[in-house]
Amino acid sequence: MDASADSEPSGVPLAEPSAALVHEVAAAAVQVSILRRALARWVADLGVPETTAEDIVLAAGEAMANVVDHAYPDDPHGTMTLTAELEPGFLTITVTDTGQWSDAPPQPHRGRGSQIMRAVAPEAAITSTLAGTTVRMTWPWTRVEAD
């Protein structure tokens, strides 16, 4: 097994919970796995309930998989950015790319990522422009500080 598959993407270590997690990486399947683990640690460190944390990681993973599958059909050097932010009253996950999504019809056994994101995120929006695509999902959440 490739050791890089178990490493964290470059950026801030997750030892201390912070109000934001931001990673820009290659739009590659291995990076989706790495970022899912980093996001799971980040939400766990915040104390997000397990069921909600699983929904957050699932939805973010689907958004990142869509980038890998659709954003850069002719460019092996494309990137994606995962941003997780704790804002007053809610937690926001944003996945962005600068590619142009393919309009090819989904394969019969695929093509449900957007439906999954919208089913598990209380708010989900997908915005595509000539500059790329942004997936923004929010969950109600207030971080409780220890006394």
C-alpha cells in the first residue's frame, strides 16, 4: 500500500480543533479518501454528533468524487478545494474546482452524488459557472466551549 494514501494533505495539522479546515489538492480519487479522513477528524474534534458527522463526511465525499469524475475530463492537473468552516450557528462545507463539468449522461450504476448530498445536508447548493463549480452545504451547529 502506498504510504501517501494514509498521509494528511498539506496544511494545518488537526491536533487542535479550529474554526476552519482548508485543503487544496489534486483532483484525484486518492485525495478524496485522504480528505474524507481529515474532515472526519475535524468534525469529531469539534464534538459533532456521530450521525451528523457521518452525513457531513458522506456529502463532502460525494462532492469531491463529482469533481474527480466530472470537472477535468481533459486536464489531469486539475485541483479541488475542501473548506470546512464553523460559523455562528452552522457548519459549512464547500468543495470547489476550476474545471468545466462534462455534460455526458451518467453511467447506469452512477450519478446519485447530488441526490445524496441534498438528502443528507439540510442545505445544499451546486453552482456552476465558466470559472468552475462550487458545492456548498450547511448543517446547523454551535460549538460548545468547555468551561
